[in-house]
Amino acid sequence: MTGADLAVRAVAAGKLAARSIDQYLGGRPLQGDPEMLNVLMGKLDEVEMAELFREIERAPRTAMPELPVADRITSFAEVELGLPLEEAAKEADRCMNCGCWKSTTCQLLQIATEDGADPLRFAGARRKFHRDMSHPEVVYEPGKCILCGACVAAAADCGEKLGLSIIGRGFDATVAVPLQGSLAEGIPHAAARAAEVCPTGAISLRSTAVACCAGR
């Protein structure tokens, strides 16, 4: 339908076809994949850019091993031989996560898409980008927080001494550790659980760590 193109687009087309066939056989309207709501951070200032790239290690690209020229002219063998496992891991570490850490599972995004929400309907000041990387297990981006209190309850259920609290009022309210404590001090045991219950990815796991407060 689209002609020769990238492999990833072919996979996407297959997914679209499968979803459409399922809708047709189920007697539902043919809608294909819903167009998800897309919200951009907008232009970042120099301070925000510095914070975004602060944790990124500058490293050169790993050279791809290639078939010698003499062997290329006598065969149809693949020229690029692929990276060894160790080199592939180093190359993967160069990748910058400049998007949402929870874009595929964000409940707010899913509900907003279903209800046809318009993020530009009510204009206002953009929340400044800030990424708290001080905790060894999780990353906290307060700009994505909707003050649902799920992480606050999770910290309390895990018996954290400081925990988390909604601090401030109105549009300036935010979730933070009381007494100006660090995230590591506030949720040393409940971090994974807080990331699990967060609906928007404001608190996200650095890795595939599992909730551990239940085993305390």
C-alpha cells in the first residue's frame, strides 16, 4: 500500500492491518490505530538544556565492522557485519532519552486521547523542565506530576519516615520530600512502588527494578 519503505514502517502497517481486521470481524467501526495526543515540551532555555543533557556521557560512535573490499567484489555478502555484544551495549549507552520515560503506558495520555482533550485550550506558562536524578532507582520529573497523590500514599503504605507530600498551593503545588529532603532520603524503600503507581511517568524506574517495600 505504501511501497518500498523502512522496515519499521512495514511493522507499523502490519499492526494497523491487524487492528483493522479485528475491528471488522468484531463488527466495530473501522478506525485503525487511534491517533494519540502529542504534547511537546516546546523550546527549552539554556538552563533546561544543560539539565537535560547533564547525565549524558559524551562518547564517539562505535565503528561498524565491515567486510574487506576484496571480499565485497566477489560476493553478495552483507558489508556491515554487525557489532559484537560488548560494543553494541556501549553504543546503546550513548542513546539519549529526551522523551517521556513512560510514553507507552501513560494513563493520562490514554484518557486524554479517548476524551479528545486539547492541551492548548487553556493557555498558560509552561512548566520548567526539571529532572531529579538523585535517587539510585528512579527519575523524578515534577513537570509531569498531576498531584494525584498515588506516590504519597505508596510511600506512607511502605512506612517511609519522611516519605512524600504535596507541598504548596494552587498551580505552584508540587510533590516533594518534606523538610527539603532529597528523593533518596524520602523514599529509600518505596521508590519502585511509587514509580509503579504513578499514572503519568513523573516518577519512573531507571531500570526494571521491582517494588521492594512489601518485603521489608
